[in-house]
Amino acid sequence: MIQRSRLAARRTRTAWLFLLPSLLVLLVAAAYPLWRTFQLSFYQVSILQFPLQPEWVGFDNYRFLLADPYWRVSLKNTAVFTVVSVALETVLGLGIALAVNARFAGRGLMRTAMLVPWAIPTVVSAQMWRWMYNDVYGVVNDLLLRAHLIAQPLAWLSDPHLALPGVIAVDVWKTTPFMALLLLAGLQSIPDELYEASTVDGASGWQQFWRITLPLLKPALLVALIFRTLDALRVFDVIYVMTGTNPTTMSMSVYARQQLVDFGALGYGSAVSMGIFLIIALFAAAYLVSLRVELD
Amino acid sequence: MRRRRWWSTLLFYLLLAFILLYLVFPFYWAVVSSLKSPQELFETPVRYWPAHPRWQNYVDVFTQQPFGRNLLNSTVVAGLTTLLSLLVGSTAAYALGRFRFMGKRTVFFTVLSVAMFPQISVLGGMFVLIRSLGLYNTWWALVLAYMIFTLPFTIWVLTSFIREIPRELEEAAFVDGASPVQVLRIVLLPLMAPGLVTAGLLAFIQAWNEFLFALTFTIDNSARTVPVAIALFSGASQYELPWAQIMAASVIVTVPLIVLVLVFQQRLVSGLTAGAVKG
């Protein structure tokens, strides 16, 4: 018995030794910068002067944050972006996954094509679409004009009513296939016998979808949904490249970076960052609670 | 299987063709635009295939823009990040995948939550850290910063791979008196090779595509990576963006990624679904 516990203690020590390098890296690259950002959020300090000359202001930055109209705008934009893009990506992704899950010639080609938007860097896809959206020479206007869906060219990214939907469309294009791949993996884990048995019993395709596919897909759907939500909440690249810091589309992350870097307000910008951190931490905590990971 | 009517089959293939077109068209458009001359690019109505395709834009990207340097920067940064993540992450994955010990759950969830937290929340602190280490505008600044997301992710993917490897071989090695380090190096690492390739590829792609840190921690082309360069390409004047060059550069960085995806399709999908990760 004693020997056994001594063996266990040794195993524990070995395990921690193996973990040590990773934990050290994460301490330097994640924990320390996060702590520093938190600290800085209580100071007024410029990013331009090194060494830093911080001036303690207590909770002033947070008080200002709660009343800041631009923060509210960016919060609203992020909320709209998240809800609309995640909803569209889930519905379209499920549709594509169901279509690709059927047996047909050229399925391999289809699956490869689905990975293309995912593999393209976000910045590159944002630039591609920015050019396609061009009000005079853009192909989007040309196609819509040819199809008689619009009467005259639209200024997709400078019209305040169209800019956010335009950016969301790009995110949907880029991320729907990824969603579809995650859901496809879920679909393929559903045994064929269930469908065969229910067909014998006379169930329609529609009934099969609601009674078999959807309930059994729920775990995969939930994981994909939560990951996409966390991702959408911190959106930066696509918005920054397509519309810069324009308030009509500015997300929380774009606003935080504008404060931190463009305005050099290291203290206030850090308070904005901590606001984002808190919001996303709440969602992440909900995810961790709902996720049941097998550890052993 | 029910018998399908011919028109429902036709409809199904039309739907698939439409999805395919939707997924691939933007990339096709970038290729077409990159082959056009400036006159053709700014011509209405839009041409769907250039009348005189030419490669000049691809040459200009390297002569009029410092794109070669940007490619070098991206390759070095993404390569170093991947190597370090695999090196450090594989021992951690071994501990998490094979050992039972106190505090394992805590470690696991800590790693997982680091993977999920937003990059923007460390931007200020990371900037200060990088400045005080004297790393601002260097490759190492980006390598350090990228470990935040590549390392937890590598650990996560490798841990799930290790759990699927049968234990018998290691147990035999332990009986023969091998130490845990020897077991990891001699027995487990060769078996983990497919997992290392998958995790490495995913880490490389993540680092290659990263934008926010690269934009903030570099100031000129000595360390500026490809995504930042493509976002900041400028032409003769502020109002005249060199679209043909931007599209040519976009095609240049996307083609290798598409080739990688084609070659490693199966592995990428299995890695992504194992980790259910961010895109």
C-alpha cells in the first residue's frame, strides 16, 4: 500500500515536470499580459512614452466606459454581428452538411471546396470581398444589376445601412463551410440503421429529420454554436480591414485597439479590453459547464 | 433506399453546383482580377475573363512592394511558432493524456480557457511586455504572442491523439525499465507522428493568418507579416488602392494553403472536429 502511494506520488511529480514547460510559456505569454492589462486599466497612461508614466485613477476608466457612447455602439454592432452571423452560419451550415452527407458523385470535390474559404486568411478574404463590393467596378453590383435585383449600383461599404450586413455576408461566406464540416462529422456518427428502421416503419424524410437527425446532432450543434459565438464576439480582422474604425460597423475589439494604439490611451484601452474579457468569460464559463470532457 | 425521380436528382445537383459556385467564386474573382491590366480592371461593364491575361501584377508585387520580405517574415514566424508549440506541447499532452494526478482537471480547463479567451484582452499588457523585453518589431515578439493560441490548441489536439494510442507498447517499455522520458521519445513520439502533423499544420495556418498582434507589434517591413502587408498595401496615392497587386498577393498566399488543405484534407478535418476549434 505504501509502495503504491509512493509510486503514485512519483507519477504525479513526473506529470508536473512534463507540464512545466507549457505552464511556464502560458504564464509568460498569457497570464502575465492579462494581469498587466488588468493593472493598467486603473491608470491613465500613454502608450507613446517608454518607460511608462502611469497615473493612478482608480475606477475612473470603468466609470467612463459605462457612459461611453462609442463603447455602446461597438457593443451593439458586435451583438448584431454575432447573432445574425452565427444564426445564418448554423442554418446554412446544417443545410450544406445535410446535402453533402448524401451519397453522390463528386462528394470529395465538394468537401475540398468547403475547406477553401476556411483556409484563406481572413484578411485576404476581406480584401477580396472589398474589391467585389467596389461601388463602380465591383462584381457584386454587376451581378445584381444583370439579374435586375437592383436598379443602380450600391455603395456597399460606405452606406451605413449596408456596411454591417455586407461585413456579415463575408463572415458567413468564410465560416459557414467550417460549421458545415463540424456538423457533417456529427451527422456521420448517426448510425444508418436508425434511418433504415424508420423508413420501414413508414417515416417521411421530414419526420426523420426532426425525430432522428436533429436530436442526435444536438451535442455537435451545441459545441459548434458556442465556439462560433465566442469567435464572433471577438471579431476584429474582417471589420478592421473592410471598414476600419468606422462607428457604423466598429466591433468591441476594433474599438479597444483604436483606444490602445491609435489614441495611445493604454489605461482606458485596457479597461475596454477587460470589458470584452468579462463578456466573453461569461460565455466561455457557460460553455465549460455544458461541456462534459472525458478526462480518463 | 427510396427511388429518386430524375427531376429531384437534377434539383439536388443544381443545389450542389450553386453551393460550389458560392464557395469558390470569390477566389476565382481574385485570380481574374490579378490577371487584368490596370485599364481592364477599371472598366465597366465588368469582364468575367481578362481579354489579355498577364502576369505583370505578380512581378510588381515583388518589385514595387516588399512582398518577398513579408513572405519570409511570415514563414519564419509561423515556422518557429509551430516548432515551439509542438516541442513544448507534446510533453504536456503526454502528461494530460496518460497520467492520473492531482490537479489534472484544473490544468486541463486552464489550458482550454486560455484557448478561448480573446486576444484583445492581453493586447495592452503584451505590448508593454514586448517593449520592455526589447522585442518590439521583431519576429520573436510575434512568436511569443502566438503561443497564446497555438500552444493550448496543440496540447488539446495532441492529448486527444495520445488517448487513442493503445497503452500496451508503453507498458512493455516500462516493464523493461525505461524512464517516462525515454518512453515518450522512443515509443510514443513515432506513434504520434500523424497527430504531430495535424497539430503542426493547424498551428502553422493559425500563425500564418494572424492579424491583430502582427498589426500591433510591428511597425515596418523588417517583421511585418503577409496579412498585415496585404491589409496595408498602398498605391501611388491614398485614394488609389493597387487592387490588381492586392489580388495577386492574395492569390500567392492562398494557393499554398489550398494545396496544403488538399493534401492533408482528411487529417485537418479529423483534427478540427477533435478539437472543435476556432476558424
